[in-house]
Amino acid sequence: MQGTISEFDPETRTGSLLLDDGTPVTFGRAAFDVSGLRLLRLGQRVSLEYGPDGNVDKISIPTF
């Protein structure tokens, strides 16, 4: 699943995004930390991986 970053706090490493259908999704520090990314910018496209509990487990940059 993919979406677009709508908020990101570099200090807490948490944020939110909008899925392609407009649904807002939040992600926590753990999902960002496991990504290996250093920063996210507003409007950036990302891919999401969900865990069995339905929370976002990982955020990554989509590749072609």
C-alpha cells in the first residue's frame, strides 16, 4: 500500500500520511526506525507494511 506524507516530526520520528484513497494513517517511531531512513518530507511518496495487529510496521520509499 502507498501514500503521501502529510506530517512528520523529526524529533519524535512519528507522523502521518494519506493513502491514495484519502484515508489518514499514523505511524510511530518504531515503523520509521526500522525503515533505515533519516528523514521524510511533506508530500513524499512511501510504501507501508502492516503488522498482524493492523498497525504500520515499516515505511519505505517505493522503487521502480
